[in-house]
Amino acid sequence: MADAGLDGGASAAAWAAVAPDLAPEAVVEAYRCMVRTRHLERTGWDLVRQNRVHFAIASPGHEGVAAGYALAMDRARDYLAPHYRDVAALLYLGMPPLRPLSTLYGRSTAVSRGRQPYGYWGWAAQRVLTASGPQPNHLTQGVGVALGSKFLGDGAVTWVTFGDGGASRGEFHEGLNFAAIHRCPVVFLCENNGYTQSVPLPRQSALPDIATRADGYGIPGVIVDGMDTLAVYRAARAARRRAAAGEGPTLLEAKTYRYLPNTSNDDDTRYRDRAEVEAWRARDPIPQLGRRLVELGALTEADLVHLDAEAAAEIAAAAAAAAAAPPPDPAEAWAHSYAVPPAPSGAVG
């Protein structure tokens, strides 16, 4: 594949309009991470169906949101408290596919070394906070990290991403209210796919737009097309600039869709019409961004084919490595739980 670049002044001008402050190479890498994510999550889904792993969470459809805000992050200093569908953001930050695939198997090569289920990301080296089962507990935790950055003056912005269902929990109000009062450097991003598991948005929110709730906290609320990666980037870029300038948080709402059931334990045919799913598939963020990159001269059609084949091979190899990786060492069971691991207390009986 040829190096990403632009073919002339017209393309350069068009690029500046749709992706300000971004080199073409960065967006090509984001596209590549979206493609890799799609293959990774399809692989996880297949492994569940083959009874080789017990559980998987689906993010296909959300890749444009995750890659879009990741493009706006300062990867050298920002913190991330991610939604469990944000695999594309983690890959863009540099996580090897072996890590999430190892999480499916509970292997020692997972980021948590086999302690966390799939989707509960945590990666200290890249300042990614660990999620927990109840959603969105990480929202208030992310606000605490942002408050720490304000005290330290480290210039970091914390990104907190969550689903529309999470916006109906108490942590949403507590986190946004506290962050607004103290002007914490944080960007809140609600990934609104229209369903809280099987419950459609109108049955769990009186308002159709989550972003309108920002008015109650005196902060900006911005709605963006979550199927348009570069639109997400532009909205996220503006929100980060505001937070970094000391002007406080922004609530972004990305309208998106998940193509698969909520998790591998879900049957979405009970609550979603197939025509609805197919209508959203026509707006798939991956081919949409691919077409845009070709139009702007950053890639060719042949490049798109090459990147897809490359991603498929990479994920297949990573899945095989994860399956072959050793399980966690029982001797490490107390690691990361106590500063000084407790001494064995003898047999239990």
C-alpha cells in the first residue's frame, strides 16, 4: 500500500475542512483501527458460537465514535474512562489485539492478566481507567481524575464515554454536576445507539436527545452523527480545546447504532425490526470513512482491499496466540489487590 498523502491543493483544502489539524496518516490509521476492530469483534462473536469462550460484547456500528474521539485525544497525556464498545479507541491508542482477545479467554496475556471480563478495559500504561460491571460507575471516577489534573495543572483532559442507558443512572447527574461546578477538564461522550440492552430510548428517557440535559448544568451539549468519524472528531476536538482552556466540560452525544445484539447473551430479534437494522447498516461508519479517504486522495480502492485483508490476517493470528496463551498463575491472585499480599491462612474448611 502506498503511503497516505494528498494529491494536490484542492485535496489539501478539502482535507483541512473535514479534518482540521490532522495529517492524512492519522485518519488512515484510525480507519485501519476501525477495520481491525470489526474483524476482532466478529472473531469474538464466532468464538462464543463455537463454545470456545463464554461471553462477548458487540461494538460493530460504534467504531466511528471510538475512532473519532480518539483522533482528538492528546495521546501523550489524556486519560480515558471508556465505554465497553470502544475497542477502536484502544487500538488507536496502541493496544495490541492480543490483549482484548486474551481477555475473551481469560488468559495471562490479557491487560488484566485474566482478572477482568471482556469489555472492562483498564490499561495503566496508556492512562485508561478500568471499568466495572455496574454502568456507568466510571463516569464519576473519570471526573475525579479530571479534578486531579486540574489541581496538578498537567494539561490533561479526561474522556468519559458511556451509553444512553448510563445517562439514566445517578452517576450521570452526580458526575456532570460536580464537573460543571468545578470546571473539570473532562469531555463526556454519550454513545446513543437507541437501546439500553432491549429497552428502546423512549421507554427510558423522556427526552429524545441526551445532550439537551447539558442545559441543566450550564455546560454545552452537542449532538453529532456517530456514523461519521470525522464529524465526531471535529466535535470532540472542540470539546477538548474548551476543557484544556479551563472552560469546563462538554456533553457530546453521538447518535450511533449497534448492528449485533447487545451481548452474546442477547436475542435482539425480540425487540428490533430487521428493516431498522438494515437501514442503519447502509450508514456503516467503516465504508463511509473509506469512501471519504478515497475521495480526498488519501487512499485508493486497492488500499481499502489491502487494509481489510491485512486486518483479517492480523486478527486471526492474534486469536490463535490468545488461545494458546497460558492461564493466569494462581500465585498472582492477590497481585494488584493489596499493597502487601496477605500470607496464606491455611486450608479452608
